[in-house]
Amino acid sequence: MATPTLNRPAPAAAGRARGHRMPLLILLACLLPVLVGGGLHLAGWRPAATSNHGTLVLPPRPLPLAALGPDVAGKAAGKWLLVIAGDAPCAAACAELAARTRAVQVSLNRDMGRLRRLILVEAPTPALDDLQARQPDLLIAAPDAAWRAALAAGDRHRLFVLDPAGRLMMQYAPGADPKGVRADLERLLKSSWIG
């Protein structure tokens, strides 16, 4: 005759312990990427290469739109700004850059209204007046000292990007490829909730 075992509830207790471990493992699997990402951020790690074509300005620098005049500030408020700036007068090369930026803006299709183009010049030129007559959405303003110091554009005209809050956040080298500028703007507009 077999003797009854008194420890029969043991398999049920093991099942309950396993049942408690499973939610903990799921929670750990969900939290692990957040913890690793937070640790890398706190340690100051940055990826060696990025996919953007321009150079990020870190930290973004606020620039006062009001300094450009009420007309320009009103049209640019709450929009992404693609700024053309340089220390030289805006002649043929500058006007050609403005025409290329117009092509970039138009290629953004339904997002083109979220972007304004701005040329910063000390004094208008005939080439610029002609361009503005053909492209009335082009904004032109004289930069003040704060804008000149923040952009430090140099002799050749180049592109800068300001976010809808008026912060300088990206710049391009002179002669930047318009396809790269468009790719960066597409990415910015897709991920932005403002502007």
C-alpha cells in the first residue's frame, strides 16, 4: 500500500511563482531600452555620424524676429524659416541660391506652406528686386547686429534654418546640395508638431 504524500500543493505553488515572474520579465523588457538610452544620454554619448546634411546648431540660438521689421516678423511668425545670408551684396549667385530654395520649398508639396524663405541683405540689388517681383512670397530684410553675430555667414551666401519658435537650429556650408536641404526639411517637418 502506497503512502500518501503530504507535499502535493508544491506544483501549484511553482506555477504561481512562474506566473508572477512573467509580468516582471515583460516589464523589464519594456524598460530596458529606456534605461539604456537614458544612461547613454546622461553619459554624454552621441552617434559618430548623423543622417542630416546640414550642421546642427547646439544649443539652438534664439533670434528676435521683431528685429527684422513688423512686416517680415508677421509673415514669418510660427513658420519654419529657410534663411539666405552672407556679408556680400546679394548679386547673381545669391539670386540663384534663392531660386534653388524656391524649388526646394515647392517640392515639399503639401508642407510648402509651413516654410518661409528669407534673404538677409544690407541693401537690395536689382537682381534681388527682380527675383522678389517673380516670387512675392520671398521675404527680404536687413539683419541687425544680433542676427549678423549669430549667423556669421561670411562672404559667400549660405543657408540657415530657424524653427517656428525663432531659434537658429541648422546651418549649411556655401554651395550645399539642394537635395540634401530638402531631405533635412522633410525630416524636420515630418517630426515637428509646430509650424
